[in-house]
Amino acid sequence: MKATMTPTGKQETNERVELARYTISADERVIYGQRVRGVVRIVDAPARGRGRRYVIERELTAMAELEAIVADYLQQALMWNTIPALGPCSLLAELQERAR
């Protein structure tokens, strides 16, 4: 008996879509969404194309989830004037709350 494998679905990568832009003192950044192998991910990249990229989130399942994450991310970038994916935003917020 011979076993045969057939693909159950096409695993493709879609074109990336610009979801938002933001500017901090150091640079202008772009948030992209893209479906890669059936999984939606959100990435923060430099607007000029050169520099470090950060995965913000992956394996999103709903549009409302994506919109909420992007809105929160933009709010953090505006509030802290830094790339939220770097990680210090939550620490800065906590320090600010303690100082009050």
C-alpha cells in the first residue's frame, strides 16, 4: 500500500498592509499587518526601511483584536515618545504612578 500526502490548504504569505504611522523624536515608524502562513502578525518597522523591526503581536484571530492592539500601541508611543516594543513603557508608567 502506498501513502500519499496532499496539501490541506495553501500556506501563503500575503502582501503587508500599512495599518498606522507614528513619529517619535528619534524616527518615524510604520505598523504593518501581514498574513504569513495563515497567521496574522503585526510588525513595527522604520518608515525609511532601514533599522530594527519588532514583532508586536502574532496569531491574531479577530479584526477587533488587531484594532485594539494598534490603538493601544500608538497611544503608548505618543505617551512615552519611544518604540513601545522596546519594553520600557510599562515600567515608565509604573514609575510615574508611584511618583504621584
